[in-house]
Amino acid sequence: MTHPGKNARWLDGELERWVGGGIIDHVQAEAIRGLYPQEQRVRPWALIVFSGIGAVIIGLGVILLFAYNWQSMPKSAKLAVVFGALVAAHGAGICLYARSERFRGLGEALGVLGTMFFGAGIWLVAQIYHIEEHFPNAFLFWGLGALAMAWAVPSLAQAVIAAVLLTIWAGVESVEFGRATHAALPIIVVLLGPLAYMKRSRVLLAILMLAFGFCTGFVAGAYTRGDVVFDILLSLAAIYVSLGVLAGRYGKFSQSAPIFGLFGFGAYVVMLYLLTFPDVAEQLMRVELTWGLGRVLYWLVPLFAALAAWVVVAWPLAPWGRKERAKDCPYDLLLIPMVLILCYSYPLIHRDFDSWAAAASFSLVFLAHAGAMMARGCRAGQLGPTIAGSLLLVALSVARYIDMFESLIARGVVFIIVGTVLFCEGIFYVRSRKKQVGRESA
Amino acid sequence: MRTWVTIAAAAFQVLVLAYMGLEREYLVRTGRTVYLRTAPIDPRDLFRGDFVRLEYEASTVASRLLRDGLREDKEERRGRKGTRVYAALNVGENNLADVHYATDKRPEEGVFIRGRIRRPVRAAVRIRYGIEAYFVEQGKGVELERRRSREGIQVPLEMEVAVGRNGLAVLKGHRWSRLGIGTEIERDAEQRTLGVKLRLLNASDKPLAIVDLPGGRTFSLEQDVSWGWESGWRWVNGDAAHKEVEDSDVRVLEPGEIHTVHIRLSDPVWFVSKDNQPARPITGLQSHLRFRFVYRPPSKEECAHLEKADLIWHGYLPSRAFTGRGWVD
């Protein structure tokens, strides 16, 4: 018996309505249904999530239980329990998963439990033999074990565990030992990214994006002394936004577009906001130009990758481009690569272009984004961008209230203007929404 | 699901654990067993109740014992944190080992343990060997802490270590030193440091003999460089020979019995010097300079003619570090 997901049920309902209304025929309906793989419709997420959480907690309980380190238990017995639990969990998981579709969720959960036992086993064997080696290696091997299971089953839960563990590994190596774990970055992109694509999993994609962002920060921070980390993360955010546009425009994983957009634009907006403060901008954009090849590559490669991606995004806007493809990219997003170029070139131009001028430029860009989101939301009758744009406008006003306007008159005028804008926006939004509802009813 | 691929992935997890355990188990069964003394009490040791954090005498290697790539110019840091190093060991009485030298090149022969540089400091290098945690049953850690210090006298914990041919070390167990040493500063009425009172405790359950030469000459005075301050201070009588041992110099201690030796730091016998400067008492030195007294009885050969030769404890036993201004570690 299948368990159609919520989205699949909605799609089935809509397809029936469209066929009934003569909009499409049965052949077209089947073709549309075929775009969404069957596995997406049968994942018993509730079972996997709760069983997965239960497995994690059981694993932690095992660690705590054995942490008591019963002296009465001989070493051989402890090892037997460790290996026995690991083999039993994986064995039972494999049997159930292979047996029938009905037990797949339970089988996958037992596999997660097995991976938790693997992690517990690493710490317990270390305890049994009093091993106090380089402890980040434990997270690395634990993560690789989860990675192997993620591909073998295949299992999204295992992939999430692998991403989290490998991020912890990179973070601990960087913060505790000052080591740059360069391998973490390709592992996440090359070894885990394809799994998210294959399974069309937005959850895994979101986790991987966060993991890659954190790992980039850790690795770049350890390798480059930290002063270029902001530039690198800004480039990464720009890449994420561009991937959101491109995923929606091309490719078979268009559902990933909002995920890329949310994380990319969210991070970009936060960093842009920081750049609107002159002192902060001065600190964040200051880069000591002492060159080592590795450091240069770490600094510039993300910039070039981001610019290349934005060239592809903006290509339809060129005279020879297909204009209909440009509609998916709001024009204000094209400010992103410009922000990036200004940020990267600041070390070269700061003598003629001080931090106040740079912060003012960034403030104008921030204002442009806020206005564009508000306009876009009102026109389309979408509450999300309307509110988000309004919040950006208010945040910018508060920031400039603090550092720019000393005169009460100036402050008062700005607040009146912002308030008026928000008031008019509300009216415009309601009107737009009414028109849209009217169109839908007709 | 690709069943065989999944089995292989699960087998990978099992094999990782098996490799961890088997490598150490093989070492425990076939490796050379030595004892490493834990360092005299350091207030920063953490007894967490379920595991004991250990610091060894071998964890701090003075710069004069460094070789090969670790012997860099004084202006440079000797090796980066995380650099692989090897500590070659001298194995003495009762299988107790100390560091002969440390190098970044794997020794061709002899007993050595491998580790990584934890922190290079000015006059020494701190090394981590992967055996700095000793897991015990919950609550037993406090018991270990209590036994380390008896009546204010430190009894060193000696860890039983199996060492492989590649330098990998595994903890097997522990024992207590048969002899403990206590360190107290003796002051005058105005609280100025006069000398040091050293107390030797028979911490075993059998009679044990110590050698107490006149003037405390069974002890040597050495600079402690574990905090990495300037090195090079030497005891003026470090190379002087002591008198021949007689039966009257031997003291038999019953289990739990303490023998006390008083040393006056104003006695020129205990002066120190550096770089051919005039000898000085350590009470006149800067407060950051630390020293230890080390109990070193004459060798077995030198004691062979004595009546109680078979009871004499041979080895070396350092006291807690102290400064000339009267601070004790």
C-alpha cells in the first residue's frame, strides 16, 4: 500500500480538475505526474523522523550507560556488546528494508540506529583502551560511516547525519587546532550533493547548504587567518542566490530554487546590512594583501565563480538573450554582483573611497532591495516579499537613525517618510490582492 | 536497496571499530611494557570522576634533549603544534622510563613513543602521546586523587604502557611509586625563605631503604622548565662526586614511615649559576624561576657492599617545583 505525500495528493487532485475542465487531456496529466518520482510520494517521513530521533537518543543513552565503565565487565564482554549492537542494528535494518516496502521506514530507522551505535562504538573503544588521540578524527570516521550508509541504502537521514558530523569535524579542527580541513568542502558538494539531487530532497539540500557555509567559514578562517572570510562567505551567498534563479529556470530540480534563494538571499542581506555601518564595513572589507598562492585562490575563486554564475543569470538580458527567461530574475538581484565587486575591490580603492562612502553605497543598495521586494510583493499580492521588504526598510531606518542622523528634524522626517511608505504599501497591497482574488474567482 | 552494497557499508563501520580495537589489543599483548611516571601534582589536573587526565614527566621535554628538526634556532618555534615527534626512552629500574631525547625523525632502534607537539615553549616542548586520559569507574577517580597525596606527600602514579615498534602507546594499568616525596618551604620569622624540608614516605606495604648522605647530597637541584621560562641555570655541584656510601647512610623505612631531610638554601653547596656567572642562592633569583630537588640514590653497584642493599630503592624521584621566593607548585 502506498502512502502518497501531501504534495502528491494535491497534484492528483489538481490534475483531475484540469482534465475535467478540458485544460489538459489524460496523456498530458500522466506526463505531468511522471515528472515527480514515485519515491517522493511514498516516503513515510513521520516514521523516519520520529524513529530517527528515537535512534539518536537511544545511541546517546548507550554512550551514557557505558560511560559508567563497569569494572566488573571484562574487556571482551564490553567489546562483544559494542560489536553485537552494531551488527544487530544494521543486520535487522537491512533485513527489514529488503523485505518489503511496508517495513522500509523501520529498516531505515534501524540503519540510523546502527550508525549511532557506530559513533558510540568509537568513543567506547577509545574508553576501553584509554585512547586520547586526535579526537576530531572520531567525527571524521563517524561521518564517513554515515556517508557510506547514505549512499548504500540510500538514506536521507544518514546523509543528514554525515553532513552534521563532517561539519563538526571541520569546525573542531579549525577552532581547536587551527587546521584547515580542505577535504570537507568537496566531500559535502561532491559526495553528498548528488544525493540531494537524486532524491529531490529539499531538506537535505538545506542542510548541505548550511553545512557547506559553515565549513567554508571554518576552513577559510583556519587557512587564511580570517580577514578574507567575509568576502568568501559573501561570494558564497551570491552563488546560492544565482543557483536559485538557475535551478528555477533550468534543470530537473526546480523545487530547490526557493531553498537556494532563501539561504542565499538571507545570508546576503545580513552581510549587506553589516556593510551599511561604516566602522563595521571598514573592518570587514579590510584585507591584508600579503600573498600566498593558496590564500589568493581561496579569496578569488569564490568571487570568479559567483561572477560567472551571475553572467549566466543575466545572459537573457543581453540583446541576444531570450527575454522571457529573464522574468524569473528580479532586477534588484543584479545588484548582488556589484556589491561583491565593490567589497573585493575596497582594499585597492580605500584611499580614494573611504568607508563612509562605501557604507552609503551599500545603504542605497539595501534600500533598493527593500523597495524592490515591497513593490514585487504588492504587485503579485504576495505577503512574504511585502513583509520582508518592509522589515528591511525598517531595519535600515533604525540603523541610520543610530549612526547618521543627529538632528531630531532629520530623524523625524525620515520616520514620517518611512511610515508613509509603509502605510501606502498596505493600501496598495490590499487593492492588488483583491484584484488577484477576483481574477482567480473568474 | 542494493543489499550487498549496504552490507559493505555496514561492514566498513564494523571494520573501522575492529581496526581501532585490534591494533590496541595486539599492542597490549605483544608490545614492550614500560612505566611512565605522571608529573608531580599540578593544580590544573582534572579528575573528573569518570576519567583521570594525566600529565607525564615525559610530556615536557627540555630543549637540551631535542634533536634533528626540533633543534631549531632559539628565535624560531621548535616545531608547529601538531607536528609528529618521537620520544626515545631510557628504561631504568623497575621498568620505569624517562625521555632520553625527542626527535622529529622516527628512531631506528630502541624503545620510543610517538606523539604530537602540543605546544612549543621557550625552553621546552610539550608533547601529547595519546595516553593522557585514563578511564576509570565512576567515583574511582576521586580515590586515585586521594592516594596521590598522603599527609601532604606526593606519591607518583606510574602508568603501565604497552609500546609498539611504531611508537604507538596504549595504557594497560597503573601502579603507585613505592616512594613518595613531600616538599615544604621553611621560613624565618619574617617569612623569608630559608630552606626546603623534604620528606620521603615509604608508600609501599613492605620495608624499603633510602640513602641519606650527609648534607642532603643524595638530592640534586635541577631547574624546572615545564613552564618554558628561561633555562640554563645549573647547580654548582651537579657534576661533583658524592662520598662513598656507608651503612650509616642507609635508613630503613617501614610501610608508612617518613624520613625528613632539611636543606638550607643559603648553604653555598646549593648555589646555582648560569653562563659562567658567579654562583648565587636561588632565593636571590627572579620569582619566575622554578627548581626541583631530585632524590637520586647511588647506583646498585655503589650500594652492593651495603648490608641492606637489597632493600634500597633505586631510581629518581623529583619533588614539587618551587621558587626561591617560597612558592610551591
